[in-house]
Amino acid sequence: MLGELAVTPQMLVTLGLLVLALGLYIWERIPVEVVSIGLLSVMMVAFHLLPVLGADGRNLLSPDVLLSGFGNPALLTVMALLVVAEGLNRTGALDRLADGVGHLRLSPRVLAALALAVVTVTSAFINDTPVVVMFLPVFQALAMRAGQSSSQLMMPLSFAAILGGMTTLIGSSTNLLVSSALISQGVPGLDFFQQTPMGVWVASIGFVYLIFVMPHLLPKGQGGSLMGSGAGKQFVSQCVVAAGSALDGAQAQAGTFRQLPDITVHLIVRNGESVFPPYDDVVLAAGDVLMVAGSRKALTETAARFPGLLSVPEIHDDDDEDQPNPRPPVSMVEQVLVEAMVPPTSRFTGFSVEQLGLNRYHNLVVLGLERRARMMRGPTAGLRLQAGDVLLLMGRDKDVETLRQDRDLVVISGSAGLLPRVHHAKTAGILFLAMLGLSATGVLPIAVSAIAVAVALVALGALTSRQAIGAIDAKVVLLVGNALALGEAMEATGAAGFLAKLLLSVMGDVGPWTAMVAFFGLVAAVTNVLSNNATAVLFTPIAIGLARQLGVEPHLFAIAVIIASNCSFATPIGYQTNLLVMGPGHYRFVDYVKAGLPLTLLLWAAFAIGAKVVWGL
């Protein structure tokens, strides 16, 4: 079978670049943006020197063709939908929904199930990430009310959003990209609800798992209260030994300092040099910088015992005096402790802790930072914030309420009160519903309606241009643009057909059902170590090749790619929402394997049954 397709140098280059792309994306040592731009540059050079000529003598992989992915309607639609979702989030258009769910007087188990159902349905029409960000405080409050650890609800929140994204064309950027890949291969794109029957079937099986099985596989943690002991949750912080303070002259005993009970000192910076444990006979001196770690309770008690000790120093520009209303310092009286997460679209992403200005302008002190249950080395003041980081903040109730209105930080604990109502919420909601109606009924293509609504949100003042631009993830744009170019190369050089025939030769003489189920398992495995968007775009040409070889409708294989690419449950790196809940839920990598791998296998089996029952294969 393989002998029927000639192997050309261009095909070998494409297959080599495909393997290289998969390896570098999985390795993650080189930034995604660098890998994407680098591979795209290599492709343009390679196919200029080794052109793939069409019947008319034109190079099928010219730079114009390879770069056309950045103007792809699906990619532009994804970018517009990210802006729309940010508008809904910033204006609080859907907060009434989240707030209403959180205040229903039902048993904790029933309320959690209802909240997960709302998340699943909502994420069928809105990008998963803002849905998770919006519902994080609600699920944190539900955990507190039920006396549970947040670890019992954070991962189900992420998984419910992913399941909902499988069910409609706009539920996930993955779906739109697969539809676009179909069009680029000369196959009509997917309709708005074409994947819904199979998507609803698979998502329903997954939802039952979330409610009845998953709670038994997640870490139990500590029971919730408003303050919470946080016994297992470690935050890193930084303190400076002041002259004459209780720490000035303190001597380590057995590697610890009795002045800091239940606090672990991971690093001491003295005169620019780092001192690592063990600290046998080390005596602290004024000016020493300590990087410490402790539970929320331990850091709270330390902050109360030594006021100002854990305040992270902040840097200011020389013209800070011109900034309006710098706030006076606040005493320890009536202070509260809250946790706040950095969402993906926050303007604080990339800032160091000392650059936030929370103390100067919000009267909030950064006591500590947690990042995906990992312990960081080095002074915390200089750490660059990433999406999903959780800051432990101390300040007055009214200052916390003020911060809650700024969507650049999401308060995820101590938030039993009503969510803020922001201006333009009604406008954003009406525009969003209009976009759904026009797209679902076919009056306007989704690309047209999404871009129009995104522009309208900025024009009407619901979003600033900075916020709209910040909602667009450069990593996604570059990764998808490169993946689309690689998909074009796979089709033009015949590499996609070659891989399809190779897979069929490995599987032997099998029918369409067996081939599709096996292919689903392969894609589901890859998506847990590679971006779901990249997985979908790279495997869609192969899926179309398989469909043509087997004489099956290509749309069925495309929907299989969509659902399999969304089965990103077994690792935290498989999907962005998994990373977002890793900090608030205090999960380890192995927790995703324990709870997510069985779900992936279950959905694989559900798809196999659905392919027989729903599609009749």
C-alpha cells in the first residue's frame, strides 16, 4: 500500500518538520512563540529551495501560502471570540448567572452538580478559559460552604468547561480550526451544530463521571472555612531583616529559626550572595533577604506577630509623586486575608511582584505567591507573574472589594458577597446573544458575526483597546499559524496521505469503525502532551486522508479529531484551564493522571459506542 505513494524530498522535509514540531512543543524548554516562528522560517526557506510545483508550474508552498494561515478566517474568528469573551468577563455580563448559582439554597452536592451543569452549558457557547475564570470564586465559595477542600471542585470545574466545549462549533477554538482545515483541504466546513449529537453524547458520559466518580479520586485536603487552615497549601514569600527586629541576630537551630515557627526558609540572600540550607550556626543580620514558604495560616500568624515583615518592597518610577492619590499605610486592625489569581488576560502577566503597586494604590500587601504547587527559588519580589499564579493578599475589606472590580486579579477566596455589577453588562450580553442567534441560524457566518461584535464592544466602550488586544494570546496565534502552514505542507507534499496509509497498514485489514476508534485514541494521547489546537490542526489532514482511503464522510473523522483533541484531562499541560485551577486546587501532576486518565479512557469508550449508535459505522 505504501509503495503506491512516491516518497519525495519535500515529503521527507515535511515529515521531519512534523516530528521536530511535536518534539519541541512537548519539550517546552524553548518558548512556543520561538518554536513556531522558527519552524515557519525553516519551512519558507526549505520550500523555496525545494518547491512543490502544481500543474500550472506554481509553487504550492510559496511564502504567500505558508503565511496565509495568519489571515485564516478560523484564526481570526478565534481571536474575535477571545475578545468577546473578555468583554463578557470585564463587564460582568454573566456574573448574575454565576452569582445566582452560588446563592441557591440547595444541598452542597446538588448545588455543585448544578453549578457544573451551568458551566458545561455556558462553555458550549463561550471560550472555556473566561468561563473558568468567572466561576472560580463561585466554586471556592461552594467549597467553603460545604466544609470541603477546594481541590474537590477546581478540577471538575476545568473538566466541565472542556466537556461543554466539545458540543458546538464555537465551544472551543479547536473546533473552528478543524472546520477551517477541512475547507483548506477542499471539504465543506462544519455547521454550527453538526458535531452536537456526538459531542452531547460524549460530554454527558463525562459529566456523570465528574459527579459520581471523580470526587473519590481527588485529594481530600482540608475542610473549608473562610480563613481555612491551608495546611497543605504552600505560599512563597519574602522578608527583609530589619535592624533591631526580632530576626536581627537570630541564630538557626537545627536548620530552623524559632522566631519563624511553621515557616520554612528556603534561601537567604546576603550581600548579593545566596545561602542555601542547611543553615547550621547561621546568624541573621540586618539587610538579609529571606525567601520563605509556609501555609496560609502560618504566614498569617507571622504577619500578625511581626507587622510589615512580609510586605514585599515595591519599586516606583521617579515620577510616582505625580500619580494621583497614593494611599496612606493601614494598621493591622480590621485586616482580612484573601487569595487572588492572575487570569490569562491580566495586564499583570509578566510583571514582577514588586511592580504591582498593590500596597501603594490598593493598601494590599502581598504576603506570598503559589505557582502550580511548585516551589520557586530566588527572591519572590523579582518573580515574574504567570497566568494561574495565586497571590496571598492582606488588607481591609473595602480595599479587597475595590480590587475585585479590577478583573486583572480574580479574588478566589473570602468572596461570599455579591459579584460586582459593571457598566455595559447589558450591552455586552445583548451583543453576545445576537452573535449566537445570527451564527446558529446561518444569517451570518460565525467569522463575520464574531468580528463585528468584538469591534462593537470596543466601539461602545465595553472594552478598551488595550483590554481587547490583551485578550488575544500571542502564543495561540503563532502556534496555530505555524500549524496551519505545516498542514498545508502535509497536504501539498503528500505527507498526510502517506501517514494515513501508514496507519492503515499498521492496523491491518480493518473497517472504518476500528480505524476511527484507533485514530481517536492516538489523537487523545497526543493532545495531553501537546496543545489541543496544534494537535487538531496537525491531525486533521491525516484524518481526511484516512476518510478518503476508507471511503467515509470526512466530516465524521473531523468530528473525531475535535472530540479527541478536547480530551485533555490526563495532564495539567493539556489545556489552559487545567493550569488555571492547579494553583487554587493545589494539585500535583499525578492528581491529573489519577482523575483525568480514567475520564479520557471512558470518553474513548463512549466515542466507540457513539460511532456505532449515532453514526451507524
